[in-house]
Amino acid sequence: MSETPFAATDPGDTGAGTPEIMAPGPLRTDVAVVGAGLTGVVTAQLLADGGAHVVVLDADGARATTTARSTGKLSVLQGTRLARIARYGDEVVQDYLAANFAGLGWLRRTLDDLNVPVENRDDLTVASTPEEVADVDAVLATCARQGLAAQWEEDPPYPVRSYGAVRLPGQAQVDPLRMLSALRARLRSRGVPVYDGVRVRQVRRARSGVALRTTHGTVLADRVVLATGTPPGRLGGLFLRLEAGRSLLTTWEVTDPTALPPGFTETMSITAGSPVRSLRMADGLLMVGGEGYTVGRERDPARRLAVLDEWTRVHFPVDLPRHAWAAQDYTSDTDLPLVGPAVPGDDRVLVATGYAKWGLTNGAAAGLALAGRILGDPVEWGPTFEPWARRPAPRTSTAATFGVQTRDWACAATRPSGERPGAPRVSRICPHLGGVVRWNDQEQSWDCPVHGSRFGPDGTLLEGPATEDLARH
């Protein structure tokens, strides 16, 4: 365990304002946006600007969103992601870049209007081993084909020995919670209600639209946008195409800033291979991310944090960590975001997921695509990201998930239960699809290794595709 308590939130926590109370009885609206992270608030803002009546529902609040727990990087380079999706051809990469540039541009303009600071940084994808040079070369070649002003750097400002890097100027970083809080406040100031503490239990399509069963009553809408990381329940079977991952992040006080590599503070970086190390400076603090793992399949998450802490102490002039937290995100079977109809040919329920830990520019882009689709003004690059634009592509991770599921079903016959000090005994059977949850001692949560649902010590649902708490024994 780190020297400081493991926190659930990002260190820039500024709060989310006074929550609005959802009135009893059916609530009717044109569009219900579920999830008030970046994708949800961008979608809602654009829809409201277009004249639609919108309500936003969020299970927790700004502090609990993946957006608030992110590294705050606004970049279109994104490690080796461009090279990975290049297998689909240059046109797909072109659409992906167009989407992310659109998201980045929208965020820059909007945050400037809201007086939220955006700090310009060059982004680096670093080869930390000789084997990673080929991957970084592939990134550089993809950038060159797309006309990006990326360049090879033989000796990047990186604290560990490296074997070169790709540098892309003109990227940025932001305090993600300050950004999200400002966007939410603007939504409310323009009359769009944001209801925190409202969890969606069921999404039911009907002839007249969509009915949402929530913890605070029913919401009836013509359209629904599910901007929740992963769609709740089993809608469209999209949970089968997503892998849930958690990443660890820490911040540190730098005891001797002059000992940092020259130019380090003007960049942000990520390594091309494993173990991933994501670095940037924020408000005088060093932010270090890495040691990611599939939700529920890491037996000792505290060991991962210890490894990250030790690496930081060895390579940086730091003393004690200030904060430690984790973020959860989803990677799709195609390595592309899934933005569009949850069910083929049905625009009543739209989803946005699969950002693979690059959710700020992708999240803003998804909001542009979803709002344009609903308002009848679709973006040109939107079809590339539709969930059913290409066939699902099962991978080795899909087979691993199926193996975990099969083993769990065998165990489920014994209905295992678990109990933590001060909490009631709960069933360890995940209500989503029968996975057997495992205790995460670091985050004090029950985590499902099948599709990434997470629950508190007392079984209360925290996140994931599950829509109900763990049963109490």
C-alpha cells in the first residue's frame, strides 16, 4: 500500500455543485442522456443548443466519473493507437483523426469561453526498450501518411533510458474535474437538468420511444443516449465486445525540479509498450500512471501500486506521493470507439464507449457525433465509429473472458458468499451474468472478472454493466 490512503477521486476535486432532485412520477423528455461524464455533457449541451428538450441522469456525480479520474491529456497522438487502427486502412485513420481533432477543437474553444485553463504540451510516444522502436516507427509512418507534424526524436526529455520517441506538437492538458464541473454548471445555467444519484435499472424500447426504469422513477424519452462507459444491462450484447480495464495513477511533489530532464515539463508522454508509464506535470505535481489490469483478474492490486511507486522513486527526485487513485475504461474488440445505435438499425438507443483510455478527445468527438445524428446534421466521420459498421472481432481476450465465465458458472452452483468487516454478508454472484466477484483489498470493492462490474463492501453497485446490487445473505 502507498504511504497515503488510496483515494477514489482525482486530486483536483472541486465538487459538482448542488444536486437537482428528480420529481416523482414519470418524467418526459425528447432525449434522456444517461451518464454525465464528458460524453454526456457535450451531447446534452449540443442537443440543447439545437432546440431539443434534454435531461441528464448520473448514478453518482462528477467526482465519480471516468472523466474526472483521467490523466487530463488532450492528444490525438495517443501512444501507439494510430498504428493499431491503421490495419483498417488510411481512410479509417483519417476519420479517427478528424473526430479527435474535432473533439480537441471543441474543447479548446469551449474551455476558453468558460475560463478553464488549457496548457499546451507536446505529446511523446516513447520507445522504452529496443523492441518498442518498431512500434514507434509504425506510429511515425502513420502520422506521415496523414500529414501530421510528428517528428522523430532521438533523445527525448524522458527520465529513463529510451530508444527514441515520436513527438507531436500542439497537444494539451487540463484539470479534468475542473473542466467537467464547468461544463456541468453551464448545462444547468442554460436550463438543462442534471440529476445526480439516479441509476438506470432498465432500458426498455417501445413503439412510442424508450422507457427508463431508474432508482427515482420512470423516464420516458423519444431517444436515449447511454454515455456510461459500458451500456447498462445486456442491451445489444455490447458488453461481449468490451474489456474493462483499470489503471493506477499517482501524484508526487518534486523535491528538486532542476533534476528533471531539460524540457520535461513542456511535454507529456506515454511508453509504447508494457509496462505502460504515462507522465505529465500538473500544478507543480508529477502525475504518473500505469500498471493497468483487467478488472477483477488482478489478485494483488496493491502490488501493482507498489511497483509504480518504486519506479517513480527510482527515476524522479520525489519524496512522498500526494494522491493515488484508479480509473476504469473499456476497450472494444475493434480497437475503435463504438458510437451509435446499440441495436442495428434502431436509433432510439444510442451508445458511446470503447475509448481505450483516451476518452477526452474521443468523448467530445462522440458527443458531436451523437448530437449531430439526433438533430439530423450528422458528422462526416460518424459512420466509421458505429458499433455495427464492421463485424465483431473476437480476440484472445474474448476467449479469456469466456473461460473466466465458464469457470464462474461452475462455481456459482455453490452460491459463494463474502463478508468484509463492518459490512453485511453478500452473494459473490454478479447479477449481470453470473460471474463470481473477487475482493479488491486496495480499493475496498468486489470486482467482477467477467465484464467489469464493481460493488462496494456491502454489495452496492459502483459501476459496470450490472444494474442491481449484490444480493445480501
